Amino acid sequence: MNPAHRLWCLALLCVVLGAATVSSCTEWAPVRDERQTARDAYAAGYEKGRAVRKSVGKGASIAEVVWGGCTRRALDAGRVAETDRGAWVVGCLDGVSERPRHPPAGRVTVRTKEKGLLPEFREWLGVDNPALVRHVSAITVVELGTSDSDFDVELTTDYRPSAADRFDAEEMSAEFVEWWDGDDGDGKAQNLVVRGSHGEKIAARRL
């Protein structure tokens, strides 16, 4: 066999074997179990709801269910809630209401970027605070899967968790709440969260 042809065959064999290896690795790579993630978040929320009911009493269910207490608590519930905030909130509502456990079959939280809202908010923001406009890049609606169709709103920004940036983020959040003005549409908006450049929570307030 011609040496050049032999080298070409060896190179082709390596490519084929490499592709087969990648295919095999891809096929057997572990896939994140969203069902278990949702169930873990639900369980944590349920226990928190039960604890609130135990410490506050029967009136806790009104505060947590009607006034959005569970949705606010979810923002400070740590990583387990952030993996599926909707599942955590549903669990909290079930726990505080002393309902039987009904773990979700899959992810509860639905995140949708609202492209139409961003230019409107940036235009409004630019009238009084043009310096803040360049820092916000997206508006996301976070549906929580509750029976009342509660949802949160998140602003994606380039802020960092520094004192100066937190001050600006708080100012931006105040502007957004004024702009939003209770226009919930279907369902009820509960919280506004300002996310930083790496997804961290920089500021939050009620809507």
C-alpha cells in the first residue's frame, strides 16, 4: 500500500473511532433529573410552609396564600428554591395550608423573556435616569405554577454585588415598580428581582 494512502486510512480510522467515542459518551452522559430537582424544591417549600403554620398559627395560610408570603420567602430560601422556585412556592402553599403532599411530576417554573417590555421600559427609564438604561438587557417573566397564576419579574443587568452597583440596582427597581404600576395582566405579579452580571440577586422588592 502506498505510504501516503496508508497514512490517510489511519487518519480516517482515528476520526471514525473518535466520533464513535464522542457518540457513546454523549449517549451515556447523565442528564439532569428535573423531576427530582422539582421534588426536592417542593419538599423544602413544604417543610417551610409547615414551620410557618406551626409558628404563626391558622392565620398564616391567609398571609402566605392570599398576600404572597410564600413567593417572597422563596427569594431567600437558598439554592434549593432557585433550582425550581415555582415548585418551592407550591410546596410552601401546600404546607402552610396543611394540604397533603403532591410533589410535581416535573419542572414547575416557566421562564419567558418578554422582548416587547424591554424597549418600553428602557424608553420610560431614559426620561429621568438615562444613565441606568444601558445596564438592563432583558426582562424575564417567571411563572410559578400556582393556582392564582402568580409570577415574578426579573431584570437582567450587568451590575456586580458592590455597594455602588447595589445602590443603582435599588434605584432601577424603584423605577420599574413605578413603571409597572400594577399592570399584571393574567395572574398577579409578586416580586421584582434585579439580577447581576453572573445571575446573582442584586436587589428585590414587591410589585
